[in-house]
Amino acid sequence: MSDIQSLIGYALAGSLPVVVVGALLLRFTRNRAMTTSMAVLVLIPTLATLSGVIAVSGLMFNGEFTKIAVVLAVVTAVTVPAAVLLGRAQARRTVWEREMRDKERAAERSRRELVTWVSHDLRTPLAGIRAMGEALADGVVDKSEDIERYATQIVRETNRLSDMVDDLFEMSKINSGALQLQLEPIDLREIVDEVLGAYQPAAQRATISLTARQPGSRIMVAGSDQALTRVLTNLVANALAHTPPGGRIDISTGTDDGQAWVRVDDTGPGIAADDLPRIFEVAYRGTSARSPAAAGLGSSSGMGLAIAAGLMEAHGGSITAENLIQGSRFMIRLPLAPQTRK
């Protein structure tokens, strides 16, 4: 019995210091790479076993000790690389899980903001429609010109509500991943011309110069005509809403590095530095300087830029915003169609 107790005592005396040093090393490397921690975890029991065997043998390096040392060396040679590989895989999984949690939190925050904004924006036109409808139903308004004016306003507010619902539906498809685009070869210049023609009357009413500069050769991309038109429409409408009378909006297109690009430059108040990182978030409108100022330019739901960003992501492209010396610039980029790349 005393021999067993002595054996246990020697084993503990040899292995415990290794375990303590390993624990301190783990504490020191807890903020380092996970692969380091996994390697240390594997080495602790191996080295503790070796140290315990040395203590029990009384530093007698005989044949039995040599066998044990060889076995431990082989085990270490196998388990340490495996631990490094497992550590890297676990690190990637941890990073992926953290990114997913961050995305879920951001999506939940966007949903709450979206519900808040939409609820607020729906009340105003609904209250107006209700008040004007009750006035017409109760006979409070009986003059033909007033009836016509009330009816026109009801139609306008109803169209605005319809646009807001369309924006909400589009945004829900983008967020849920249910958006499916039919991509086909498209000349980007034709989309610019179409949007330019659609918004020229609104620009003229607002006394804003709206122009486009495009190259003579085609700019072919693989995209959805409807989706890309929606993107550019939202950007031009946003520029019109924030450009004061007498200002200028310039649309330009081009290609570089195997990509097509469209820029929308305006001479508005620019974008506040605090707003730039969040300008493409759902329902984010930023400071009062960026609040919609023009009427008849869409639903003003706060989802236009977020929808544009989602549609560009679905095309494998990108959208950016920056300030100019005077005004701001929105730029979209997407890959050129394969046959047009040089």
C-alpha cells in the first residue's frame, strides 16, 4: 500500500507543476488565436504524463521509459496538428456564428425601425384621407371645385400609400432572401435614358437641371431591367428630394476594371458624417437636412436607398455614397457582361 501511495505522490509531484504552468499559459493566451489554445490543451496532458513518468522512474531512463517517451512523442506528433486544424475550424465557426448574431441583431433593429417609421408615415395620409372622406360623406364640402380638390388629394394620398406598401413588400422580399431576378443582357445607357426622361418633368417643376453624360458605345451588363430601373429611379428621386431649386443633378456612366458604373451627383446639402455609415439602412433618414423635401417623388417611406442597396447586392454589385465639395455622390457598380470584358 505504501508503494502505491509513494507512486501516486511521485506522479502528482511530477505532473502538477506542468498542469499549473499549462493553466497559466492558457490564461495568458486566452485572447490569442484559438489554434494556440487548442495546441496548449493537447500538450498539457501529454507533457504532464511524461513528467509524471520521469518522477516515478527516479530519473532512470531505462528501456521502459524509452518506450513510453516514444509513444508520447508519436501521440504528440499526431494530436498537435489535429488540434491546430480543429482550432482553426472552430475559430471559423465561432467567427461565422458571431457574424450571424450581429446580422440578426442588425436585421431585428432594422425591422423595429421599419415598423416605427412605416407606422408613423401611414398615420399622416390615412388621417388626411379619413378627414376628407368624412367631409365628403357628411356634405360638409358641397362646392364642385372643393369636391374636385378633395377627390384629387385623396387619390394622391392613396397613391402614396400604395407606393409605401410596394416599398415594404420589396424590402421584405430582399430581407427574406425571396427575391429572384431574371438576369439578361442590358445596355445600361438605355436605363439611364428611361429614368432621365421619366424625371425631367419633376426636375423642371423644381427648377433643377437634370442631365446625363454617357459614352457612345454600349455598356452591357447582366441584370434585371426592372430592378436596375428601380435602383436608378430611387437614386434620382433621392437627389431631387434633397437638391434645392436652381441646383443641378448630373448622371454619368462608364466602365473600368471590368465593371460598369453609374454616378448620380447632386448639389444638395450633402450627407452628415454621422449619417454616411447608415445611409443605406432601412427607414433611416438621418438629419433634417436629408429629410425628403419634394412632393410627388415617391412614397418617402425611407426605404428607397435600402431597396437600391439590396437590389445591387442581388446583382453582385455595390452601391456607395460620399460627399463632394458641394453636394453628394451616389455610385453603383456591377460586373460587365462577359462578352464585353476586355
